[in-house]
Amino acid sequence: MYGSISGIWEAIFDKRAFVEIGEEGASFLEVLLGLEGVVAECFG
């Protein structure tokens, strides 16, 4: 869908993933990739 890990990261970072797969799906990807802490610290 996004082509690579960096593609997923970019989709989460610019909120495209939230629109395309929904908030729950994007949150799942963050947890799966270990990014939830990074996102929380940067944008929380």
C-alpha cells in the first residue's frame, strides 16, 4: 500500500494514513513499527 517502511512512516507523519485506513489502522501501524512513543513525544 505504501511501498516501504519509510512510505508508512511518511503516511503516518503527514496524517494520510489516518484518512486512508482510519485512525485505528494507523494507530495499529504505529504500534507495530514501534513509533507510538515517538509520535506521542513529538506531537503529544
